[in-house]
Amino acid sequence: MSLFLFPKESKKRLRPGSIPSVYPKRKRDDLNEAFLETPRVSDRLVPIKREANRVLAEYLKANQVTDTRGDVPSSHDSEVASIYEPCGSSSDESRCEIESGTSSNPLEERKFIVSRSQLLDLFNTCKIYHRYAKADVQQVIGTMVRIAAECMFCGYSWQWCSQLSIGTIPSGNLALSASILFSGALTAKVLRVLKCMGVAIISTRTFLTHQSSILFPSIARVWDNQQKEWSG
């Protein structure tokens, strides 16, 4: 019985600073290949993205997509209340003036990160006389930025928004909330990473509002429609 509880003594000893492990020892070449090998994209991401686009398309059916990316004269400026809890002192609960409608899906567009200085350089020239114009960030709503520019020569002023709007909601804010929910990522960690990088983001409260009032109802409608198709 004592032999079963206490196995035969071995002469092998752990080196100083080493950590015991139940896994078998791997060769050095195998370890190097594991570190150098490019990680493969999981095939599970494909159906997840397909279902996410289906849910967002269901929401777009009931909401008009409006184009706020073009120039909006400042004389026609108006502020409309939205469902946002902005993240940052430069944000408020308003959106850009709607100029014209479009049928494209802004949630499927590819997006880029642009520095503030590089973005303002695009608006330092007057569109009429091509003279110097002063541009500055007028408003930030989550991931959307609104820029106001004024010509120092003729006084012409205009405004520009970086995203389309779905109803009163900037599309980038809704896309960020949907991506967090459908990917299963932790909201606090995703927003913390973007905040550490200096990217304008939404708040956790805004994400919860999108989740309860937009995303969950859209998921339920997609599920009901699929059940009707399969049963009918």
C-alpha cells in the first residue's frame, strides 16, 4: 500500500526557477514554428458575420438611412435629440443636419482611423475662392465627428459630418455596439482599448441603450421571420 501512495524515487530534479507542468516537453524547433506560424482565421467568424448583417439589415428596413457626410451650410443648422449618452466632454445629445437620403448600407462599409490634424487639413481651403479657411471640430457624438469651416477671405462657412445617420443615430456608433454584441467581446475591455488608443468612442450606457432598444428587438424579428419561413 505504501508503494502505491509513494512511487519510486526518481533522480530527476527541477531546475532552479522552473515551473512544474503536466504537459509533455516539446522540442525547441516545434516551439519556434508555433511562434512564427501565422494564426488562421476561424471559419466560425463567417456565419457570425452573416447573421450580424442579417440582424442589422432587419433594423435598416424600419429606419431611413440619411446622408450627413456632405457639406451642410451652417445657416441651416439644427439639433435633434438622440438616444446617446456621449463619452467625452466635447460630446452632446444632438446630430448633424440631414441633407439627402441614400439606399446603401453604412454598417457594411469599411472604416478607417484618421488623426484629427490630418482630417482638419482637408478643410483648410475655401471651396469658392480657394483661399485659407479655418476649420475646427465642432461636435463629437461617439465615433462621429462634425467639422465646421469658415473662409477667412469671403466668410463662407460650411459643415461636414463623418458618418451616415440611421434615423437620429450615427451609423458608426450602432456598428460598434453591434460588433461588440455579436462578437461576444466584453464591452468594458473593447471600449478601454479604443480609449487608450485615443479613438472617440461611445459610452457603456449608450451600448446598453442600443442593445435593449435596437439590437435585441432586431434579433427577435429575424428569429421570428426565420421560424415563419421554415414552418411555412
